Amino acid sequence: MRQIVALFMVLVAFVGAASICAHSAVPDPDTTKRVTFASNRFYVALRRLVQRYYPDATSHRLRDTIHFEDDTRIFLIHGEERGGGEWRDPFAERGPMKSGIYCDIGYQKGAYAGMAGVPQEFDQHYFTTLLMAPYSEKLDSHLFVRLKHPKTGKISHDFVEEVTRLINEFDRYTEAIAD
């Protein structure tokens, strides 16, 4: 038993010493820089685009999320259960009216691991929901985007085209920072 305790104590001392050496090593100056998402720069570019099409839109950025909307209301959405056949109970969901827009964007580390294939559009009867999750290898991150827009209208079509292009190039709004 004493030999096991002694062996255990030696092992603990070895792990502690290895840990101290690892933390006190001088970092390589080339690896101390990492690329981060400069969400404020992206937010400003996105807000300019939104205001060009929707001058009365409200928007905000909180940490790694962005939200904007204009001319929205609560809809009661009816839909089928997965696999079809059965109707589920209606649920309330905020969405755009015929001349409005609604969007939530979240910045997340790693690749998208959701169940829905992206990009994909979902018909919500009153509006269309565009789900996107563009990935950046440079940042090893993705944006999770839920953009709700009217089904018809030139403004809606042109806006969706432009905002999709901007969102897909989100890693252009990056900067290198020192760790």
C-alpha cells in the first residue's frame, strides 16, 4: 500500500511540474495573433443596407447577436407535424407584414450542426423564413441567420439577394488581435 501511495505522489509531482513548464513557456510571436469577428463593423455595414431598403427599421446588437425588424406583427402559424399528416396546434410568431422585414443573426464558434439543411426557405404561409448558416474556415465560426421576409415584392427580393451576399462574406469583417 505504501508503494502505491509513493507512486501516486511521484505521479502528482510529475504532472504538476509538467503543467508549470507548459504554462511558463515563451509563446511563439507568430501564434499569439488570432482572428476575431469584429461584429461592430459587420453590424454597421448590415444596418446601412437594412436602412437603405427599410428606412424605419429598428436594429440592435447585443454581444454576438444582431436583430433588425420593420413593419412586423404577431401571426398565428398553423403547420403540419414532422412527417406530415397531423396538424399541430397553432403558435404565435412575430413576422413581417407585406412591406416589412424581420431578422435574427447569431455568431457561433465552429461549424453549423443543426438538423435543417442550410440555406433553406420555409413557407410560413404569411411570409417566408430563410435559414442560413455560412461558415468561415478563417474564424472557425458561423453565423446562424433566420431572415423572415414577405413572399412577394421587388424590394423583398432585392433586399434578400443583397443581405445574403453580405452575410455570406461576414468573415471580411475580421481583425487580428493579440492573445
